[in-house]
Amino acid sequence: MKLIYVILAGLAGTAAMTTILYLLSRVTSRVMQVPRLLGTMLLGRTHPDGGLSNAPATLMVGTLAHYTVGVLYAIGYLALWESGVGTITASWGALIGLANGLFAMIIWYFFFMIHPKPPHIRLDRYLIEMVLGHILFGFVVAFVYYHLTNPEYTFWQ
């Protein structure tokens, strides 16, 4: 059951992160739509002007890749918790999310550096937003996993 719970937690965390970043993208007019950016880069569909693709296949591939990575990260969280690193609390979820975000920032940075035709975005801002998004992700993963496995105990420690 732990695996099913952590998969659900990973999906919830990814959905929360994606939703917040999408809403911020709409409000600020900055590129923070991870599935769209990821799909564009994975499929090599950067427009000649450096813009992102809106093709349905691009969004589908980006969304599938993003949620898959989110579930894998959540499984990594479970591995940490099971090995005695941290506890399943709000503070530890956010802290592991911060570490996860810093790791994601490095991955994204190198992805942009090695990509033959990366989109034209403000990479510095995007990377900072990814770290903040992963803090939320970590919190939500811990929250959902905790409440699926321990509904009778307090989470807010």
C-alpha cells in the first residue's frame, strides 16, 4: 500500500506544483508552464522565434514526463523516510522539496545548456521558480502521504 500511497502523493504534489506555476504564469505572463516547456524541449519543437509549442502532442508528452518525474521524486521521498532521513511532516516535506528543487534546478540548467535549440525564456527566473515550486511539491507529497497512511495523527509539526 505504501507504493500506491506515494504514487498518489506524487501525483497530488505534481498537480499542485503545476497548477500554482500555471496560475502564476497567467498572472505574470512569464513562462512557468512546466509541461509545455518540457514537451517542447523533449520533442524539439521550439519555434523559430524561440517560443513554445502548443501542439496537443507536445502538451501530452510534457505532462506525462512531468507527472512521471513527480512520482519518481515522491518514491525517492519515501525511500528517504524509510531509511530514517527526516519524518513525514510539513517541515521535512518542505525541506526535502527545497533539496529536490535545487537538484531540479541543476538538471534544468544543464538541459538548457545541452539542448540544440532551447526556448527563449528568462532561465534565471525560471530556475528560481522551480525551486519554489518544488518546496510546494514536497509539502504536498508529505501532506498527502501522511494523511493516507496516518489519518489519526497530527501532521503540523
